[in-house]
Amino acid sequence: MQKELLAFIEKFDSVVQPLTKESSLAYWNASISGNEEDWKKSEELTIELTKVFANKEDFAVLKRIKESGTITDEVLKRQLDVLYNAYLGNQVDTTLLNSVISLQTEIEQKYSNFRVDVNGKKITDNEVEDILKTSTNSSELKQVWEGHKAIGPVVALDIISLVKKRNEIASQLGFNNYHEMSLKLSEQDPREISKLFDELDQLTRDSFAGLKSEIDMFLAKRDHVNRDELMPWHYQNRFFQEPPAIYSIDLDKYYNDQDIEALTKDYYTSIGLDINEMLANSDLYEKPGKNQHAYCIDIDNLGDVRVLCNIKSNQNWMGTMLHEFGHANYDKYIDHQLPFTLRNPAHTFTTEAIAMFFGRMSSNAGFLVDMKLAETTDAGKVAAESFKVLRLEQLTFSRWAQVMYRFEKALYENPDQDMNTLWWDLVEKYQMIKHPVNRNEPDWASKIHIATSPCYYHNYLLGELLASQFNHYIAATILKSEDFRQDYYGRKEVGEYLKENVFKPGARYSWNEMIERATSEQLTARYYAEQFVN
Ligand SMILES: [Zn+2]
């Protein structure tokens, strides 16, 4: 069996390694040029790669070896597990799979064609967010908020059919529902994830209630309403996933006219993470036709790592550059001696955690001083203010993520229940905002992720938890300090610790084993609470 598995892996690597590289390069080129030919090439290579994992004979071989239980070598067993999961998710009846893809595409098109209608005038999502942030007129806010929710009835029934089709896929593969399948195939036990979310709910509830009351006081005054009249449209965001701007600090002024690329390089060099070659291979500034967002891509799993950004001199892009080069360092320092299948981060949320850990520095007062962006005399004031903003953002997001996780779980467990009521029950419970009286609309369907990035949202919150756990461990154990708000500038021990304990192992261990080896305990919500809950 061991010999057969080794032969399988050798053949797999010889096909998938070059194909992955070609496909990554094609995607990189397409997202920079934006031209149709490049996109077509990228799409073709993605399909070719997917076909490898859909192969039924190959899966049968893996299944037979796995079920025999005869593989004892740990690294080999780990490769078998990773390969098995990657193939399993693609062992579905092609007709069913294609009907899911086409229904999802149809729904996506409905979202992208939808424009909010305000008194016969069509406005974009950006304009919706602008009005929600700047208007203080309750009836205008209500109208725009309701206008945005009007996408719900357009897509809700389609989403329910899509959910049922996804559940059929899950059932064909032997799972209870698609939510359970998605989590289990990425090595997450739904019971453990729910336990973490419960733990975090308990830890954040009172502190969030306190902040929520500050928010309500601020908004009631601002919008000239009584506190008990505050409705979902008063919270300056379509979903209340980001907090209203209740504090007056402006961090952009510190980054005005600054060279964000040079600051990123200076910072990472100071902690012993060399990003020079990756910077040279990256594409960091705006171009016509280029993807307007930001991402990091590992081209060959052998050190060719690149970042795409569209840098402007402001706090947002400083945070984004630190975030993306967090991902980049993780990829770069994965041990190249590991088998190809294991030359990836332990999980998508573990690389997200590293990116978030560094991204948070852009609002860190120590960072502003060490990077010579703010005067030391300013630091105390900035520290208190910017930390308040970060805490408000974190707690608001964490309560919103609770709604998303619990809603999706219930949706796949029973798509025939009253989803409209369930959504508002969760929003009231976790975000503490009011269900508008007599409103019975599919407001949940206005969140595109439910349709297009199913059962993934919880990973953002797990990333935040782990970022705080790393932060605690590094301060307390590596630096023997009780200061948990450091920026770590100049501390080469920090880079060294991350390289050795987090980056180098790649996917050699399952994510919780890696975390336990690196921080002496499994993933916990405790340090997130320690950092952001008083
Ligand atoms: Zn990221």
C-alpha cells in the first residue's frame, strides 16, 4: 500500500505541480492586464486542474489505501488525508455539479445587475454606503436601507434551491448537509467551531452591550431620535458589520505623502522577514484594466510569491500592504523540503491570522512612532484613541460573524424553516439591533456571501482569534513582556519565531496541531477577549 501511495503521489505531483504553476501565472497575468484572452486562459487552466480532482479511478485508489489503515508513516499519512479531502469534494455527479454552478452564476448576475432604487433614481452600493454614513435624516436612511434590502425577494427562492442542491451534493458524498461537509472537508469539526463561537459570545456579550449603548447614545443625538427609536438603518452600514464612526480620530493624516511600499519593507526587514525579492516581483500600483483589490499568490510553492495592490498613501493601504505581505511571508518561508501537497499554510484561516496580526499594526501607536510617522509626544493620545477604534471594529465584526455562522448552519440543516424570522432573531440576539415591526422580508438574502461564498465566513473570525493568540504568545513567552499592544518593530525574535513555528511546518500538521505546537494550546477565544474586551 505504501509503495502504491508513493507512486500515486509521484504521478500526482508530476501533473499538478506544473499545472498549478501555469494556472497561478495565468491568473496573475489576467488580473493585471484585465484582457479577455488572459482571463480565458486562466479559466481553462482552472477547469483542467479541477478535472484532476474529479477523476473517479484516482479517488478509488486513494479511498482503498485510506480505508486499509496501513499507512503509518506520519508525513505520508498526512499527505493521504490532504489528497483524500481534496478529491472527495469533487466526486459528485457532473450533472448536479453543473446545475449548481449555473444556478450560482445566475444568482451572481442578479446581484451584480441589481441597483438600489430611490424615488426612481438608481444608485450603486457605494452610494448606499455613503448615504448611510452621512445622512442624518431618518426617513431618507430608511428608504435607502429598504431599497438595498429589495434584492432579497429577487434572489431568496433561488438561494433556497441552491442550498437544497448543495445539500444533495453533500448527501451523495455521505454528509448530513452541505455546511457539515464544507467544514469537515477543510478539517473543521462543526461541534468544535460552534463551541468556539459560544465561548466567544459569552466573552464579548457584556462588553459589546456597553459599546452598543455608547453607539446608540451617539446615533440618537446625531440623528435626532430617541434611543428606543433607533432602527437598523441608523447604524451607518448595510449590515452593521462595521461600526459607526463614533470616535473622531483621523489616522490617514499620518500616512499622507508617505511611501507605503518603503514602510512595509522597512517594517518586515526590522523583524527579520526579508521581502525584497517578493516586492520586486509584485505589482503594487494602479493600472488601467487591473484588479482594483489586493491579494497575495504563491506561484510555484517554491518561493515565487507575489502581491497585487493598488497603493495610495493612506491608512487603509498601509494595513492592506502589511496584511498581504503577512500572507506572502507565510508562503515564502514554508519548508521547500516538504512534499508538494503539504507546501501550503495549515489552513486558509491560519494564513489569514498572520495577515491580520500584521495588518492591525497600521493603527498601532508604537508602529506610528517607530516608523517615524508620529511624534513620541503624540503617542499616548494616539494609542488610547486608535485602540478604541480597533476594539469597536473587532467587537462589532465579531457579533456580526456570530449571525452569519449561526444562520448558515441553520439554513443548511433545514432550508424549509422560516428563514426571515430566524435572521432577525439572530440579529436581535447577537448584534442587538431591532427587528422593524411587522417586517417579514428575506433580508438575509441581501448578503451575497450566503449565495456565493457558502460556509466560509466563520474563518474570518477564527483568523482574528488566532491573530490575538499569536500576539499573546509572542509578547508573553517570546519577549517575556506583559505589554500586549506592541508593534514588535526591530524584534528579530518575532520573525524567527513565526518562521520556525508557524510558516516552516506548512500543512505538515493539521491546523489545531500546528497551533498547539506553536502556542502550547489549541485555538481559543480567550486571547481575543483579553485583547478587546475590558
Ligand atoms: Zn487575507
